[in-house]
Amino acid sequence: MISSLLYLSILALNLVRYTDALDPRVKLAFTIDRPSQGSSITPDGKRIFLQLVTFDDSTGPGLVERQANGSLTAYPNEAWDSWTEGDDPTTAFVSVAAQRIGPDGQFWVIDNGYGSDGVIPEGAKVVTFNLTTNQRTRTYPFGNLTHSASLLDDIRFNGNEAYLTDAGVGSIIALDLVTGHGRRLLENQPATVGYMATSSEGYLMRNSTNGLHFIQADQLEVSPDGKWLHFQTTAGGMSRIATKYLHNALHNHSIADTDLALNVKPFAPTSCTGSTATDSEGVMYASDTNHLNIMKILPNGTMTTFIHDPSLVWVDGMLLDGQKRLWLPAAQFNRAPEWHNGTNEIRKPIHIYTVDIENGPASLDHA
Ligand SMILES: *[C@@H]1O[C@H](CO)[C@@H](O)[C@H](O)[C@H]1NC(C)=O
Ligand SMILES: *[C@@H]1O[C@H](CO)[C@@H](O)[C@H](O)[C@H]1NC(C)=O
Ligand SMILES: *[C@@H]1O[C@H](CO)[C@@H](O)[C@H](O)[C@H]1NC(C)=O
Ligand SMILES: *[C@@H]1O[C@H](CO)[C@@H](O)[C@H](O)[C@H]1NC(C)=O
Ligand SMILES: *[C@@H]1O[C@H](CO)[C@@H](O)[C@H](O)[C@H]1NC(C)=O
Ligand SMILES: *[C@@H]1O[C@H](CO)[C@@H](O)[C@H](O)[C@H]1NC(C)=O
Ligand SMILES: *[C@@H]1O[C@H](CO)[C@@H](O)[C@H](O)[C@H]1NC(C)=O
């Protein structure tokens, strides 16, 4: 009783004063005025890219580079970041879903192509940029790999292949990075479809008309040896599948999706999750949106609490950098009107924290 009273008063304090985290390991890196869904940092630590969202009614580019003086500039330029309905969707970002510096050192941007009325097929794409020249180097079209209700969500690499999650129509999409050939896998299977609604801070999230939110395949992580793909819906329960099966199904379309699904097994008992990251030893970190925890998931699936801190409200787009820091954007998504009964409870500014961990990223994951 006493401890829960203490916890409640800490929470109450925190509602008023969103400044410092309570756990001394959680350090404030910087603050920004718009919710961030993730960041990328060059291996030398010098360039920081942020993915920003507009669901709190803020406006501006979806992808920015943070300059040394703290200002945020559109990346790669205004033209890519100022798409509006009717513009060419192939040469601009319709809706940035994720970004990541790949193991090849290029900057990978996932555009889910989601316009005002579902996916614009020509707009769904993965685009790579050379970080030296800031020029586009390749576009992987995803029009044939998405449905109208698809929401491309995130990407992970495994040598010459990559995997993406579709959070709209639950699926893992495997992509051959050399040929650009892709295939939707595990579509509408139990492990890619959210049975439980998304939740945070202990309650089921609802929209302005009291509707629940179901988000399909969301987080995904490849083990450092490339042998396993771990994945889950936002609401959790993490599964895994040996990547050899994904590789075979990508290249042999006679392999039925339902047969492929027989190789999916439960892996870790995660709760609703904002984001995951993997280190070079195969330890995964997962942000628990209900308990405001960062969980540690060992390579055998055992889960322990790494950090609990009331300032970690819906940590999204975590990133592990070359300096062995885990970046924790406390995005507060769950407090945006769409997920908070129509009211905006996001407290500005948004805090981007880091915490030191033991290892850096796996080399197959990102540079
Ligand atoms: C911050 O740096 C950027 C890039 O160098 C520059 O364009 C901008 O004018 C600077 N802003 C301020 C307020 O100094
Ligand atoms: C980016 O472009 C530079 C200059 O053309 C080139 O030297 C470098 O290899 C390219 N980087 C990647 C990752 O392709
Ligand atoms: C993708 O769709 C376009 C039409 O939108 C079609 O011309 C093309 O052949 C398709 N590509 C593949 C690989 O199916
Ligand atoms: C709220 O969610 C429900 C169930 O998903 C949906 O039917 C309804 O259209 C949503 N309302 C708004 C305003 O988005
Ligand atoms: C493709 O998969 C089918 C169904 O499992 C199998 O019968 C066939 O031998 C496979 N083809 C190759 C080239 O491996
Ligand atoms: C998982 O691995 C940890 C660390 O090696 C070990 O302590 C724990 O007993 C293992 N758990 C199971 C269920 O194997
Ligand atoms: C959501 O808003 C409605 C209408 O304003 C209100 O009746 C309801 O109690 C609210 N629900 C929650 C969980 O706050």
C-alpha cells in the first residue's frame, strides 16, 4: 500500500514536471517540440536524424536532421518532405514509417505510402540515400507488396535480405535487396494479427468514439547470427521463426503461407510494446508501454525488468548507437487524441533519453 501510494505520488509529480527521469541511469539527451517515432545516428555519433509525427496536430517535415545548434531541417530536403495529395508519390515521402542506417552505411527510409484514403500504391516504397552525398541511390517499389489497408511499419536486415512488418494487414514482408523481389509472408496468421487491443499506462487505448485499437505485426528483430527473426504485434507476445524458412518461401512461391506458419513459435511474454532493439550479444530491449519499463529479453527468451521510470511514457523508435547507448524517445503517443479518447494529453517538450548498456549493435543490424 505504502509503495503504491509512493508510486502514485511520483506519477502525479511527473504529470506536472516532465523534466528529469528518476532513474539516474536514464539521461536526458535533448528535447524537441514534436513527438518523435525514432532516430538514427551515424556510427561516428555526429549526425542525428529524427522521424517526427503529426498526430498531435503539429506540422512540418516527417524526417529531419538535427543540426549542431539544435534546429531541425528536412532530410534529404524540403522537396522530399513536402508531399501533398496529388503530387508525384514516387519522388517524395507520402508518410515516413521508419528510417534506419543500414549495415551498408546507407540511410534507409520506409514510406508506407498511406494517403488520405489508404495506400497509394506508387507511394509505398523503401528508398535508400547515400549519407555523404544525401542523394537517393535506390527505390524499392512496394505497390505490389501492400494492400490498401497496409501500414508498412519497420525494417530489419539480414545480409542480402530484409524483412518488414505490415501493421495494417498483419504480415512479414521478405525482400531480396539485390533483385528487389519481395513476398508477403505469414499474412493474417495468429502471430502477425493483434488479438489484444493496444494498451498503455495500464488501460486499453480508445479513440474519440470509444473504439479500441488493434495494431498488427509491428516490432521485429534479427538475431546477430542471422538465424532467427523475432517479431510481434504491438500488444505483444513475441514469436520467432528461423530465417531459413523465410528465405525459402521468398524464393519458392510454391511454399504455402499456412505451411510456413507452422514454423512460428512463441518466444517471449512481452506486454504492449512501443519499440525493440537488439545488441551484438542477442539481448533484446523492449519498451513496455503499460508499466513504463524497458525490458531485457535474453537470447533464450527470458525477460527481466532493466529500467522502470515514470518518464518513459510510450518509448518508441529505440536505437542502439555505436557508443553503446540505447536511445529512448519518450514519445507519449498514447496521449495523442487518436489514442486518448479524443483529448490531447501530450506534455511538451518531448524528451529524448539515453541509457548506457553493455554492448553496441549487431553488425548485421545497422552501422
Ligand atoms: C542552425 O544551423 C543551421 C544549419 O547550419 C542553420 O541553417 C540555421 O540558421 C541555424 N539556426 C540558428 C538559430 O542559428
Ligand atoms: C556515397 O557516395 C560517396 C561519394 O560518391 C562514395 O564514396 C561512397 O562509397 C558512397 N557510400 C555508400 C555507402 O554507398
Ligand atoms: C507490379 O505492379 C505493376 C502495376 O502496378 C506491374 O506492372 C508489375 O508487373 C508488377 N510487378 C511485379 C513484380 O509483380
Ligand atoms: C474508433 O475506432 C473504431 C473501432 O476501431 C472505429 O470503428 C471508429 O471509426 C473509430 N473512430 C474514429 C473517430 O476514428
Ligand atoms: C518449392 O516448394 C515446394 C513445396 O514445398 C516443393 O515441393 C519444391 O520442391 C520446392 N522447390 C524447390 C526448387 O526447392
Ligand atoms: C536463460 O538464460 C539465463 C542467462 O543465461 C539463465 O540464467 C536462465 O536460467 C535461462 N532461462 C531458461 C528458462 O533457460
Ligand atoms: C471518453 O470521453 C467520453 C466523452 O467525452 C466520456 O464519456 C468517457 O468517460 C471518456 N472515457 C475515458 C476512459 O476517459
